[in-house]
Amino acid sequence: MPIYNFVAGPATLPVPVLNQIQAELTDYQGTGLSILEISHRSPQFTTLLARAKQLLLQLMHLKASEYEVLFLQGGATLQFTMAPLNLATKFHRVAFVNSGHWAERAMAEAKLIPDLVVDEVASAAPHFNHFPLVELTGPAKYDYLHLTTNNTIYGTALNQLPEVDLPLVGDLSSNFLAQDYPFDRFALIYAGAQKNLAPAGLTVVVVKKTLLAQMPTALPAMLSYRKLAAKDSALNTPPVFQIYVAKLVLEWLVKQGGVAAIEAVNRQKAQLIYDAIDQTTFYHNQVRPADRSLTNVPFTTGDSELDQTFITKAQQAGLMNLKGHRLTGGMRASLYNAMPLEGAVALRNFMLQFAKDHEEEK
Ligand SMILES: *Cc1c(COP(=O)(O)O)cnc(C)c1O
């Protein structure tokens, strides 16, 4: 029986990548050493890092002359602090779109920075069943506008970047390289790797080089994009293994045809699940259809006991980790890049059969 893992993160990785890791784990490229034991100053690692950066920029259609790639630690959560520390230097004022839990967390961290004004300029609270529209009038004196492009918990996504005359900072953690944004509209992009790119322990930051030059120098080194960039992400020991896996996943993504191609597959996967929800009265998803996420699909039967039965029986059928987030309850299917179309088909079929079998219990 095939097993499909719908976990929200740390999430599933492409099977060919897992197989390659296994095949070369004890001997990395004929060195007789494992990737787990090579130095971050070795030529093997330097080559690997350069390749990972190049692949990432290629996939995002960004130029190496214009954007810097950083491989950091501390999760997306540390970026909630690093982004304002490094970027909010002119107006000391930043604008946030409150699209859900992670946007709220990002705002809360920014508010802890002394002398920084944090404005919520749009909000979908308290139900977070749509992606809020940003309308800024008059000359906006903000250092940037912060967007969380995909709402991992409530299952909403931003499908069109707002037309504002401000640098955009994006937390793309849960739809990174899964949805094809015009990445060059961003001043800075960050993403925890554990949803779409690598195991936990790596955060990717992509930042405009012109901004790097203007960033403050009086910051602790590990909090300074500028200092981290000057040392090419190896200011201290970087997460070698995670960067290695990220490189393999990026190569895999190139083989899939790139971000636009994988987005098309992601649309098919998501459509299968949304159709199963919409075609029956058995399941519900509260999100406005135009704002539905491609990567995280929350749904419920409306009955918590029945939801629990669904989760248990799905697991017995090899459909793992469909339990919803504790804030929302119900179910959630995460359909990141590494989830094959067959996984979504299997879940769709299971949902339709389950609805038939349990119709009377509602
Ligand atoms: C998971 C997630 C985070 C938290 O990431 P960490 O790497 O665990 O800090 C932040 N933002 C979004 C949108 C997420 O989905």
C-alpha cells in the first residue's frame, strides 16, 4: 500500500531525493566521507553552496547580479526579527497584512523592536477566511510592506501581489517555489525550508543586493544580512546537510520543469480536493474560493467525532497526518511540491468513499 504524508511540516520530500541521499550517505562524491562529516570550508561544500544558490535564482528567474541568497538558521521565526532590524532603517515604520497566525506572529516580534512602529494595514481577523486586500492611500512612509503569501493554518493564499509603491517583504514559507510569483517584485523573501525544500534547520533568504549595501553595520553578526552575505552564509558553521538536501530538491524541481510547471501540478492536486469538498454537502472549507491555498487545504465534516474517525481511517488507508491544526480542528491536507498527484487522487477517492459510508451519521 502506498503511503502519502499530508503533514504541514516538517513535510514530505521527493522520493528520488530521499533515495539519492541514502545512496551517497556514506560516500559523498567519492570522498569516502559522508556529507554529514565534511567541513563547511571544504571545496565540496563550497561547490555545493554555489550550485544551490545558482539553482534557486534560476528557478525564481532572478539575476545573481541583483539578488543575494542566504542560507540561515533560526527558522522563518527569526526572520520576523531580522527583517525589521535590517530593513526598517529610514522611516522606522513597517506595514503588515494580517492574513493569519504567522502574520500575527511576525507582527508581534516586530513590535518588540524598540522605536519601531508597526501598522496593520489590512486584516482578515478573526475568521481568516479570505486574503485581505491592501489599499494604501497617500504617500506611505513605510520601510516595507510585509506579506505572508500563504496561510498555512487557515488555507488562504495571496494570488496577486498588491500594487503598492513600497518594498515588499514576503514570508513565503508554506508556498515557496510551489506558486509562481513575480519574485522580482520582492525586496526580500524568506522561507523556512521544512515545508517545500529541505529538512528543518534551514531558512532561505533572498534579498536585493542594493538593499544589502544600505543595511546597518552595527548589528550582531548573526542578525546582520550584510555580514552573513559578506561571508557567503558561512559566517559560522552553516547547516551543511540541509543545504545539501535543498540542492537536491532544487535539482529535482528543475527536472519537474520549474516553478510554473510544479504550480500547474499543484493546481491539479488542490482542485481534486476542493472538488471533493464542493461536490458533496459532507465536507466544508470556509475559505473564499478565489483565495484558496494550493498547498494547505483545511476541511471538516462539521462534526468533531466524525472528523476523528476520518483521520483514523485515512491513516489506516495510508493517508497520513491529516489532522488539522489545533487552532482550527478538523482536517488539513498539505499538498506541497513533493506530494505526487497520485497522493491527491488517493485522498480524493478516500474522501468520496468516506462521505458515502458515513452519510447517515450526520
Ligand atoms: C511554518 C511557518 C512559519 C514558521 O517557521 P519556522 O521555520 O518554524 O520558524 C512561519 N511562517 C509560515 C507562513 C509558516 O508556514
